[in-house]
Amino acid sequence: MAESSKFDTLASAYAKSRPTYPAEIFDAMQELSGRALSGARIADVGAGTGISSRQLRERGAQVTAVDLSEPMLRQLLAGSPGVGAVLGSANALPLRDASVDFVTFAQSWHWVNPDLAVPEVLRVLKPGGALACFWNMPTVDAPWRLGYNDRIRELIGGDPDYGNDSTALDQETRLELGMRRSHLPVRVFETSWSRRVTLEQRITNVMSRSYISDVAPQRLETFLDNERAFLLKHFPDGMVLEEYTTWLGVVSRP
């Protein structure tokens, strides 16, 4: 969330390329929380272009998307009938006390300040409501992904932290640490799945990342051309197999 302004110029690429979430995640969200999504009031925080918001809406929820980026929310509203939207931060949610059944963070909890966000989440949740955080994490040992994180680190100037938080264990630890002061347990579910996308959709996915806005255009163009050539060696038909593990953590409010 703290770097959401970097996404202002990436809304179109984000909407065109980022994956949705598997149906099993939403089934597990209900089972782990003991609450139905149908009819639930949900604040989807860090909602971006509305990928998770639309899926929650399709489950019958009343969804309010919250994000710091106006361009991302404009993209969301253009393609998400029935979803409300409001500018705001997880660190100071623009919502009333005890007003929602779920607060969700799809691919966004890692942006928040837990010391501020956790009290805010607990404030806006109804008694018995639930926080649900989920991430799509790529299968990093797929042959075509080997060396990818190293190439990205080189592209963005050698950031040693890039690519070090892609496992389910890292996400679980991040959420548990955030909830430590509240002494509330994290219930966990994960599932594996895959999708096939065109080579250019894969390249657009790369271009939707927050760090891309800081890369010089000519340097980025050279990098993307090299990635295209690399991908064609693995997928000569131009269809890329992306494999994911999707991790879900649910915390219920007393």
C-alpha cells in the first residue's frame, strides 16, 4: 500500500495480465471463517483494478473496493458492475466501526503497516467477522522461471530483497506477525493451479509490476525483448504455462 502511487501508470497492464484467484480460495474463505460470502458486506483493500472484488461480487457479496490509486480505481469501476469504490488506505480505513463482515487483501497485505492496519481491520469488522489475505505465488522452480528473479534483480539495480518472499511460509509468517498483538490465530489454506496465456500477455504481466515504473524505457525495452526470446525457447507455440500456488490466511474477530 505504501508504494501504491507506483501503480498509477500501470493500471491498464495490471488489468490485462494479472491472474484471477481459484474458486477453491473463496470456498475455503467461507469454511475457515464460518461465514457465507453471499450477502456479506466486504471491504476489499488494495483492490487495484478489481480482480478479487469482481470474484467476491460474483459470490453474492456487497463489495466496497479500497485503494490509494485513483487510476486503478477508475479501471476497477469501468469493469466491475455492482462494486463500490473509495480512495483510502489500510492504515486508516474510510469505513465505520463494525460495518463489514470481511476485510480482504488480495495480493496486497505486504504493502501495509501492520501496527496501523491490524487495529483498523479489527475496528471495521463486525463481531465474528473475518480478515482474509490471499496471494497468487508463481511456481519458481518451473523450468522457464529459473533465473527470472536474478534477471529482475539486475534490471532494478540488484535489490537483494526481490524474490525472497514468494513462498507460502513467508506469507503465513507475515500475517501471523501482523496479528501477534491481537493474539488471534491464522487459519490457512492453499491450492495449486495453472493457466495458459499468450506470450504478450505474459510480457504485459511483467510490465504490471510496481518496480517497472522506475526502469529507464530503453533498458526496459531491451529486457523485455530478451524475455520474449527466452520464453519462445520454452513455448515455441507462443502460449505460456503459468503455474501458481494460491495461499489464503483467515483471521476471525471475536
